Amino acid sequence: LERTGDLKMPPGKQGLPPHEIRVIRDWIDSGAHWPREGAPAGSAAPEPAWWSLRKPVRPALPEVRNAANGD
């Protein structure tokens, strides 16, 4: 966010003013929630339709049929 160090992005352009950087930092620190289009403010976002955007879920372990044999 801040234009510090040797690399300043975007090159040749002016950076954000300090008050805008503070707003973005506060938003990130609070969890960076982004409302979905059409969803009322403060409502939980629905699960994304694309599998690649869904939060990974660990599957349940299969039941062991015969623990003595390792099956």
C-alpha cells in the first residue's frame, strides 16, 4: 500500500494519500470482508458456485471394517 523501498508501484504515478492507506489497512485488519453483489450489507455471503473458490473442507475418515487386519 505504501510507496516505500526501491520498488514503487505503479511506477511513474502518485501513491495513495496517507488517510486512504489508513482506511485500507483498517479494512484489512478487520477481515477485509467484501459484500457480494445483491446481498444485503452484513449478511453472510453464499457459497461460491465455482469449486475453485470454495473453502476446502477436510472429508470424513472412512470407517474401519476390521481393525485387527488393517482393512
